[in-house]
Amino acid sequence: MNNICQLCKKNNAEIKCVIVVDGVRTEKRVCQECARKAGIVEQNKMNRKRTRDIITRTDSENELFCPGCKLTYSLFLKTGLLGCSQCYSTFSAALTDILKGIHSASYHKGRGLGEENTFDVAQLKWKLSEAVRQEDFESAARLRDEIKLIEKESN
Amino acid sequence: MIEKSYPPNLPSWISDGGENFEVVISTEALYVRNLADRPFPNTLDREEREISRRQMTEILGRILPDYRFLETDRMEEQDRKYLAERGSLPEELLPRPQGTGLFLTEIENSWVALNTSDHLRFRFVMPGTDVETVYRKARDLEEKMEQSLPFAYSERFGFLTSRPTECGTGLMIGFIVHIPGIVYSNNFSKLRDSLLKAGLTLKPFADPSISSEGHLFWIRSAHTLGLDEEEILETSRDMIYELVEMEFKARDAIMSKARYQVEDKILRGIGILTHARMIARQEGYALANALRLDAAEGITLDAIDLISATELFLVGKPAHLTAIVGEGNQLQMDTNRAELFRDYLKIEG
């Protein structure tokens, strides 16, 4: 009796599905045909694939991790936080799905970084502050000259 | 240590008032940025965060002369809570302040937070509905920083952030709104659904653990990827003006259909405020809700002005109450709250 589809009451029930309406969970056992009619199969397949995907990725030593900051995919799933810029390329396949879910988009639109020169100077200034902190005055002097040169050229 | 002060010293976005202040208390623009070629702060240990803070502080100190710098990990917990209650310190800096920092303006209309889960989060806030000004000011800040700090960016994902929910433009527009009309006329879930559809989120302004019948909410744009900045501004602007109209209509409707019930709620509130000797936090919020509606619409006795009624939401919070009237146990806090609220009323109890 338990194995009869609860929708058509004819075929064998092969799929267990959980329906949640207004927070109330009901479980139904249905046959392949009824499930397909109700659009359950595709959903279920997709979920199964995604779950399998996550399981293989997070499985033991083969787990995907970011070479930049050593963040593992399972830790990212747990905290929701990425560890560095490189994580975006390391996990890009999974992120594409996640971003589509959040933003309904997976590509940036609009303004980017300022002009190339601005970015270069910013990077040099940052390196300069690092050199000063490490008391590497030789590098600091060189960096300062470079910054001056670029700023003079762009003016 | 924050000095005890009475009358309380409040941030400019609450005490200045602005366009549509009856409904929209403030508008903010928030940017999230990270530095290129180095891990985000959430993967750094304490020492590494301190080093990166020192470097950023050196550079930002020159760019931001009007801001004072606070080493958040050296502040007392009470002071951090005090600033967080008034939105002048991101909540993320409350539990884990090691190696973090905050640049804050004197009138607290802008801050730049260092080493939250991202290297830089910065915001600008104005009273009322003023999307243009907050965006322009926050953008100015961003441009200034971009001259000296190399931001992490990719063509595909835009500005890179530790949370995938914030990458892309890294720009969010937020509002604090007071919507008793919409709540009383049972249109709240309709509003929440339409905000969600338009890509905005809504959460209670009061501590979510306090389930008071709140009428004060945070609304924030949730999509940072796939929309450019102009589109984000437009969506937020359209939504907020629609919401203001919806709230005014709802207030008119309840005033014509249920004037006595509303007046009853407000006058009972005033009765409690003038005579109660103890007011708990949750009750304080409910009273502030009723009084602010009264002040905005001039319904009853003109017992309080709109700005003072808005301040009630803030001064009743624990860290503020402590800063204004001093420390105490639960009992003393409730007594202090009642006394402080009574002082705000223009009528004698």
C-alpha cells in the first residue's frame, strides 16, 4: 500500500517529495509520471546534481581550495565569506550559480577602476608605504621617483 | 570613554531633519572595497590585520583630514556599543574588533571602517530622502581613496568583496523609514513583497530580538551585481518616493476611518509617559512609535516635536541610556528611561 503513488493511486511510487506550504511540511510518495507532470523531476535532478557536486568538492583531500588564501570551498559555504581576490577565479563555476541566485546576474555592469595611471600610482603609493614601514629606504626613494614621474607625465 | 551628556549629543542625521522626514529618517550610501593583491581581512590573523590597519591609516589620515581616527580594539565595549546603536560604527566591529579601525566625522554623517570582513567599508548619511547627496559624497570619498589605494577589481565580477552578496559595484543605498500608516492598515506584507521584487531588503530597526510592534525599519538595496550605479540609484529613488506616497495615503486613510483608535493609542502613550515611573525597552519603542506619528501628523496635544520624537528611538537604547544618565541594573535602567522620556515631553505629568 505504501508503494502506490499518492496522486494517481495506480503506479508504483518511486519518488518521495516534500511539499512546503506556508511553513507546513507534507511528504508525498509519487510515481515517475505524476512527478514529471508536477515538474518535480527536473527540480529533484538539479538538486541531486548540485548536492553531488558539493559533496565531491568537499570530499576529503580532493577538496577545492584557493591557492591565494587556502580557503576551502566547504569553509566558504559555511561562513559565506571569500578570503581573497583569487577566490573569485578559483570558485568561479560555483560562484556563477550563487551570484545568479542572489543578484539574478553574474557579470559586473558599469564603472570600473579609474584610469590605468590612477591604479598604477595607487599601487606604487601602497608599495611605498610598505617600504617605509619596513625601513627599506632605497626602495622607498625609487618608488617615490616613479610616482613623481607618472604624476608629472599625466599632468 | 564617552562623556556623559545631557541633553544627549546626537548625530546630525537625526537632529537636523530633512525632506520627507515624517516618513524617511535618513538615507545612506555605503561602499565596500578591498585592496588588490592581498587577502581579505577575514583570513588575516590579528598581527597581519594590525599591520594592514597601520598602513591604511597612514594613507587615509592624509586623505581624510576631517575625520578622527578610532582604534576600535582599544575602545571600551560600552563606547563601541554606543556608536553602533547610532549607526556610527558598523555592527561587525562589535564582537571582533582586533586590528580594526574607524574614521568618523565630528557630526557623524560619515565613517570609514577598516578591516571588517573587508578592508574598507565607508558610508555617508543624510537626514530625509536625499539619494543624490549621499551618493555624491560617498563617491567623492571613493575617488579620493582610489588615488592612493589600489582596489581589488575584476572585469567579470567588478569590485571584489568578501561577501558575494556585495560584489560588483559594491554600492548599497539604505534608508531608515517610519511607517506606522502602512503597518496599521495591514499593508506591511504587501510592501515587503514588493520591495523584495524590486531587489531591496527590509529589517526592523530595533533589536530584532525585541518583538515590539515596530514601525521603524531599515531598507537597503540588495543587488550590487548586474546593475550599474545609476540603475541602483534609480531603483532606490523610485522605491523611496513610492513608499513615502504609500505611507501618507495610509495615514490619511486610517485618520479618516479609525481616528479614535489612533488617538486612543497616542493619548494612552502620553498618559503612560507622563505618569509611569518605569519603562522597559520594548515599551519604550512602542511609545516612541506612537509619539512620532503624533508629532508628524499633529494629531493630538502637540506633546513633542518630530525631531525629539525621533530621538526617543535612540536615547532609550541601553548604551545611550547609560551614556546619558549613567550605569545601573535593569530596574534602574527602566526607571532612568521613564525619567528621560518624561523630560522629552512638553507637557507636565
